[in-house]
Amino acid sequence: MDQRKVGVIGAGAIGCVLAAKLSQAGHDVYVVDVKKEIADALNSDGIHLSGIMELDSRVTKALTSIGQLKQYDIDHIFICTKAYVLPLILGDLSGLDNGKTSFVCFQNGLDLLEILALRIDSRYIFRGAVNYAGMIAKPGYVDVTFFHAPNYIGCHRGAGGEAIAKAKEIASLLTDSGLETEYASDIQKRVWQKVILNSALMLTSVLTRLPMNQIMEIPETREVIESHLDECLEVAKAEGYDFGDDFRDKALQYLSKAGAHKTSMLLDFEMGNPIEVDFLNAKIQEHGEKHGLACKQNKLMLALVKGLLKHRNSNK
């Protein structure tokens, strides 16, 4: 594939893995992170992947503002920040909307394309469902913990043939760079699958402070996950997404293999950062109640975690 100019917004685990792989494949990669110390580290030391992916890679340049990307005539922009950041950067992103640049949402959560479409030409916005994860040891150093290939990418609702062709091109770009990715005509269904897996596990992780493997190994907490999963699946079905009779068992197997590390939501909570709960469990609750579903367990656990957040934030 011809060399592309790629912008990666966010130098967390998802963004760093993406940037390292694309750079290794010969593309010009510009990483944006608002923290100067992170941008400086990437410019001086590059990106280093360990764990299931071993790679040392340089990036073309690390920047501290989205607006700086405008001078580089970027082909594709991957948004890899936490979901709650997206509404805050819409204005900056719209400044890069030149009619040909693609915007790919590589974030966790529901209804994010609808937010992005508020300011970006919807013909060129795409949704990714990312199936790899890792933990940041220090800026630019990522311990990659799993990659359940493939990733998926798809278009905004109602997109035409030109947008579909562009999505397939981006999928090939990622696959050729070592991150197997498929075009999905049903991308919203793929997004719901991942949201269900995250939503069924993450609140329990924050409330117990346990790593993922222990949550699934302890009978009492596994039972909580199973009932939470059932609620999430009921909401998805009401939204029109039926994953088949075997999906529940596959989901539990997937979560059981997640590994001996903490969820991203728990890590953010422990570091005093905002968490993505409003785009995961709160969205599950919103969509459930729209269909008359009480989602009692989700509602209770959501209230407990939001209470912990208020307590944590009041003690800062």
C-alpha cells in the first residue's frame, strides 16, 4: 500500500500500538498528546511495545495540539482518546475537515459516531471496534496484553459506496501494518459486542479493585458478571442486536482469558482520572430504559461507582 500520512490522537495504549505498527510499516505517523512530557518522550525515545507484541519504533513527530496536524495534509486521523474527551475536541477536529481526510473513532463506548457527526462531514467518518489492549508503563512504553483479532471498521449509517471503499482501504492499511482488521457492514453490532463485554466487567473491577482473571475465577464475582452480562444482552436485543444462542458462553470465555491485569476503567479510577462510565454502563442504562427495561443490577452498580467517584473527587 502507498505511504500514508496518519494522525493518531491520544498516546495511551491503543494509540501507541497503532502508531508503532503504522510507523514500522513505513507510513508517516504524527501522534498528538496534550501532555508535553509525553510528546517529548515520544520524540526522543519513540514507542516500545512488549508483551505479546515486541517492537521498537519511531514516529514521524509527536505534537501537543490537534491543530498542529493541519500543516501535514493528513490522510487518516485515528481518535484514540478516552470517550469523554471526544465532545471536548470536536472544534479542533472540525478544523481538520477538508473534505478528504478520514476520521476514525477508535474509542470505547456507544453513540460516539453521532457525536462526531455533529461537526464532521459524515461521509468520511468511520467507527472502529478495537480488540487489542495494553498497559502504559511510562510514556511510549506499552505492555500489550492481548489482541483477539480481528479489529473491525465500518461506516456511519447511510454511507454510500465511496465511504465503504474508504473504510475497506483503511482496514487494509491496518492489516498490512500487522493489526488484522476487517470491514464490517454491521459495525454498530460489533461495537455493541465490545460495549457489552466492557460493561459487564468494568464496574465490578472498580468496586472490587481486582484484576480481570481473579474476577472471573472467584465464583461469587463471576456470578455477578454473568447476571450483568445477561442484562446487557437483553438491552442489545431490544436495540435489534441478537448475537445468537452461543454468544453468552463465548463472551464468558473471552472475559475468562482477559489476563492478570486491571481494566482500563479501574486504572483510571486509581490514578484519579475521569472514567468512561457515561459512554458504557450509563449508555446501557439509557438504552434499556428507553425500551422499558429496568436493568436493576446495572443501575445499582452504576450508582455505587458514581458514588465512589464523587467521594474520590471531593477528597482531591
